Amino acid sequence: MNWYDERVAPRLIDAVCSWGGLERYRREVTAGLAGTVLEIGFGSGRNLPYYPASVTHVYAVEPSPQAWHDAQAHVAAFPGVVELIGTEAADLALPDASCDHVVSTFTLCSVADERGTVTELARVLRPGGTLRLVEHGLAPSPRVARWQWRLDGLERRIAGGCYLTRDPVAALTRVGFEGRWSRSGFRVAHTPWSYVTVAELARPS
Ligand SMILES: C[S@@+](CC[C@H](N)C(=O)[O-])C[C@H]1O[C@@H](n2cnc3c(N)ncnc32)[C@H](O)[C@@H]1O
């Protein structure tokens, strides 16, 4: 990994992820969770303060040592166990059906192997377990989508491999996840980054 991707990109990404406007999404995707949660793309642990006390164990997957280092204050304040189990969401060191929930906030946009990742998430989630997601993606507006395709390569280079043109809910349903609820829309202005989906999907029993 080069110096930019190792030191600069994680800080840049974390600065964007620290924006207060994302708080309501973090609250929504963590509400009502209980038991064992797998969080992919753990970043600097910005979801941890929102997990209810009923979440007892968080398996974190995060490739950036810088982000994991920056997460330590949140990890120390968390009442349950937070365990870093690996660096690659497409290759999880967990047994089948070992998690009650999966949380992914602004991460499915960035995994290099999207198909491998969603297949692994289906494997480790217990039957009936749920996946909560917040993600930006390809907009239904042709004007915005045109810009997303134009900027996609540049975004991937400067923002840790982030795609602007993915449809994460479609990727999950292709491997058998069933939608429970989902809400999509432009967060603020109509920009290539602001078409956001919040969703819950379940692994069929
Ligand atoms: C935009 S950040 C979001 C961080 C955090 N989820 C949040 O909401 O603040 C995307 C995160 O995914 C991580 N990531 C990238 N590729 C990954 C992979 N293959 N497996 C797991 N995490 C990955 C990045 O290191 C980064 O921390």
C-alpha cells in the first residue's frame, strides 16, 4: 500500500464520516440490535456509541491500521467486547451462522470484491439474522448518474477504492438476502455522493 492510501486516505475518509449529518443514519441502523454483531469496514468506530446495551459482542473487520488506531477511544468506552477479526470482508474468519446481525455503513461502496463480500455476509449470518446498511450509490437521476460514471475512476483512486456507481441492495438480493425495509433518496443537494439508501435485509430462515 502506498503512503497516500496508508496515511492520507483513511484520515480524509474519516473526516467525511465524522460529519454530524450522518448521525441519524448511525442511530437508525443500530437501533434494536442485540447479541453478536459483525461490522465490516469498522473505520474509526463511529457506530460504536450508538449500539444499544443489548449488543454484547462486535466483530470488527477493518483493513486500515490507521483507522483501527483511531477507533481505540470508542473501543475503550464500549461496554461489551470489540474484537478485530480481520481485514477483508470477503474472507471472514468466522464460522457459518455465527452472527445475529451485520452492520455496514458506507463500506459496500469500497470493498474490492463486492460479490465475495455479500456471499460471506450471507454465510456468517444466522438464519433469520438481519443486515443493516447505509450506503451511497448510483442515482436514478440520469444527470447525476452521468457524473457518477464520469467520476468513478477518480473517486476510486482518491477515496480508498470507493465506487460511486454501485447498487448494494441489488448485490445483496442476488445472493439471497430478502429486503425487510429500505429507503432511498438524495440526502442534500443532487450530487454524485448524496443518493443514499438505508435498509434492513434478512438472511432467509
Ligand atoms: C467510507 S469508510 C466507512 C467507515 C465506517 N463504516 C463509518 O461509517 O464511519 C469505508 C471503510 O471500509 C474499509 N474497507 C475497505 N475495503 C474493505 C474490505 N475489503 N473489507 C473490510 N473493510 C474494508 C475502509 O478501510 C474504511 O474504513
